[in-house]
Amino acid sequence: MASGDPACDLQVAWNLLTPAARARFRQRLAVDDATWERGRGWALSVALIQLPYYRDTNPGLAANSRHTIAAVLADRQ
């Protein structure tokens, strides 16, 4: 379903980067708005799946999922 879609590679923007670093990342990649939004959606989707699955077994991954969800929601345009 996502094979070959560059948006899948953009998840890192919300998963690991600060808002300022995310803006620089996007600028350097020069991706179009639709691709950026799909990447944002991928980041949210993966985090929403991971959070309940790892909540009790992997606190670090659960915390990162919470971080990603918060970053995606805060990054509304």
C-alpha cells in the first residue's frame, strides 16, 4: 500500500525532531504539501498503533508514541 511512497520516510520528522528541526528538514527535502501531510499521517498512524500495544511492555516506545502524537497534533497548519 505504501511501497514507493516517499511519505513513509518522513515519519522521522515527528518521531524524533523538534519543531525547528522539522521545519529545516522539510525545507531541505523540498517535498510538496500532499507528501508532507501523508508523512504526518503515517507518523500518527504508527504512533496510535504502538501506544496501546507497548504501553505496559515497552515504556520507552510508549513514551515516544505519546511524543509523536503530541508533535503531530501540535504541527497543524
